[in-house]
Amino acid sequence: MVKYVNEFKAQALVANTQKYQLLPSGMASLFGSATSTEPYNEQAGVVAATLNEALVQDYDGLLRVAPAWPSTWDVDGTVSVQHNSKVDVQVRNAVPSTVVLEAGANAAMQVRSPWPGQSVQVVDANTGATVVGPTTTSPFTINTSGGHAYLIEQAAQPFTNLPYAQVTGTAAAAAKHLGPVRIGLDPPGKPYGGTPAAVPGLVQAENYDTGGQGVGYSVSAVNGTANGYRPDGVDLEATADAGGGYDIGWTTGGQWYRYTVNAASAGTYTLSLRVAAPNAASGALHLADASGTNLTGTVNIPATGGWQTWTTVTVQAILPAGQQVLTLAADTGGWNINSLQFG
């Protein structure tokens, strides 16, 4: 039961981060809009507190390591606890691999074993002395000295047996992405073929911008059967719709595709979407501008009877004049799209 609760927490954290943390600075938006000027400081605080409590707890005087950490997440983290102390933890594949208590004061600290049922020992890293002999008792007590670090380890896998890895890295060349959320600025994509699509005019769905994942598009899996046209991971397939070409399929919520267009004039355009869906898709998609503003509202797709049985769904979109980047955002899955006609 605990495992499923922890996984639910992970899903909730991701969902709330995607909903609110919309600003490139990493700050959250109070109203869930990328154009908001009011930061949502409480969201960042709630996320930080949740992660801290999931990794290390000692609210009642008992130190618990990774009591609620999601099993699918690896982590390297440090959490401040009582007595001005800190706990450094590494978790890999749902199991703590490294636990170090940095004592801030002289104290008798009770610790629940990070590895229930296994023999655990504690070594003073400053002196090399074993201060808690191999024991399966849980909890156990560490009598700490301020300024000392204590290695809490499995007796069968002491720290001296763990591998060392050199810390390396290179400067980030692009923003970090979590669904529609990004921290930092991406290098700009370019219109497919080099020229922005004319509006009024037809935009083929398969002609999304270049730049790759997180720039021209964001998809979570490769399922397409026509990746010879653009072998970049977007799910393309040959279409049976009039005019031929390719459509985007295997849609899921959170995916998006960007299109650089050039509107001849500012105004309200009729947007005709060629779509197909075996079953009705409520709240299927929307079109957004570069700031994230929803231009079309929620677009529903009716059941057409098959993945290659096509119909036209018409909505309105207000565009300024000139070159601009539009994002076709999938809010739910279960539909295909062949083209966007601006008239």
C-alpha cells in the first residue's frame, strides 16, 4: 500500500509542477499561465517540503531515511534535521545506497534502519571508529559529537566497498523540460523547409518546426510507421485523407508540436483541423501562441469511426500580423491530425 501511495505522490508532484511551474526562470505562476506576472512562491515551498519529508523525516525524534520516496526516482539529496544536523542520502532503484549523518551537536539520535532486517553499522568518518556495531536492531542510537560525520552503512556493503565516480559535466546547451515546463531558454527552432507557413493557408501537421525534442516538438515515445519522412521520433504515418502525405498519430496528453507561420494581417481566422478518432476525444487539443496563451479554447474531436476516417473540426483563432510560433498542444490522446487550414 505504501508503494502505491508514494507513486501517487510522485504523479501529483509532476502534475502540479507541469501546471504551475511555467516560467523559464523556474518560478511558478500563480494562475497557471506563462504570461502571469505573479509568482506562486507557495508552490515551490510545498514541492520542496514534500521532497524533504519523502527523503528524510525526524519530526518526532526518530530519524527515518527515504520513508516515502517514490520507487521510480533516483536521488542525491541533503536534508536538515534536528540538532543543527544534516543527512546526506543517495537512493538508487528504490534502495538507499549511501547515508551520512553530519552531526551539528552532541546528541543521542535515534535512527530507524534504512535497510530493515539487514545488519547495519555506523562508522565515525572523522576517527574511523565503529560507534554502532553490526546490528539488526531498529531503531538504534548514535551518540553524536558535533562536527563529526557518521557513515550509516550495511555491514555487508561498507562504504569502502562502494565504487567511486568522478564528477564531470558540460554546460547545458538547451533548457530542461518536463512536459510543457522548461527551465532556461531553448535555442530557437526554424520553420520546416526554411520558410514560415503562410496564413491564410494550409499547414501540414507533419511539417512542424525543426530543432528536435523540446524545441520543435515534445513527444514521449516513438511509434510511427512513416519515420522516413522525418526520422526524429515524432509519430508519423501515411494518411488516407484527401491529398495524401502524412499525419501525426499515437497522440497522448502533454505532447506538443510547434509551427512557425506568417500571418498576412491581424484578425480572427477560421481554423479548420483535419482529424480522425475511433472514439470521441473530449478536450483533445488547443492552439497556443509563443507566450502560452490558449488561442482556440478546448477543442473536442468527435468519433469518426476509425484512425483513417477523417473529418473537419472548425474553431476560431485570433492572430497578430507577422511571423509567429504557434503550438498545437495535445491535452488528451486518442486522435490523429493531418492538417491545419487557416482561412
